[in-house]
Amino acid sequence: MRVCCVGNRWRTDDAVALEIGERLRATLPDEVDVVLHEGEPTALLDDWDGLDAVWVVDAVSSGANPGMIHRFDAGEDAVPAELFRTSTHHVSLAEVVELARALERLPRRAVVVGIEGGAFDVGEGLSAEVAAAVDPVAQLIEEEVLACMRKP
């Protein structure tokens, strides 16, 4: 079981998933691997190999209010590409999920959580609205991961 937090620490709100990952490292049991991923999302394919369950967290940009939380069961449905249209990477997370599905490398349980960003400028620090989403998203993922661990 793994939580993959994708972001760029030097692009303001794009760092939100990395902040969430740091919180989860402090609260989740040791057997849950929390990966902070600042490179190209295509590397996630290797991170998902052999897993039954993965949670992936990233900033999104759909034009909704900053701090809005989007949750998708990627194991069941496609992740809306329009949410991940603005990316500091060459390939979006939605494209990586669909590539993994086509290659039959997507874990059976794959949850994608996107946090609506407001600013993706060069710089450090989250906007207030996005920072306010860190704890609720960390709690949501922690609850889901723990519930998944209790299932036989």
C-alpha cells in the first residue's frame, strides 16, 4: 500500500501534495509507504508495480475555487484530464493513470485526490486557501488507507 504525493516545491500551490505527504508520514503506520515525488509523473508507473492499492495526490487547475478537493476512484473510472491540464510536467497525472490502465499496471484500488491550486508561480509557500485543504485531505487519505488495511 502506497501514497504517492506529486508536486513541485518551487511552484507555490503545486507543493500542496508534498505538504500532505509530510503530514501522512507522521500519522500513517510504518507499513504504508508515503512517496514524495517531484519528478516526471511517468515515474509513478514504477512506483505502482505490484501494488494492490495506491492513493495519488496532486494539485489541479480546473478554474474551481482554490482549496477545493476533488476525489476520483481511478480504478473504476478515468480521471478527468481537464483537471490536470496545467502541469509543470510534460505528462499529466491523468495521462499517467490512463497509460497505467492501458498497460495493465494500474493497481486494483487507485484513488486520485486533487487539490485545486490558485497560483503556480515560481516561489515557495502555499496560498491560504490551499494551505487550509492540507489537513482535511491528509485526514481523508489516512481514514481511507486505515479502512483499506482493516479489510481482509
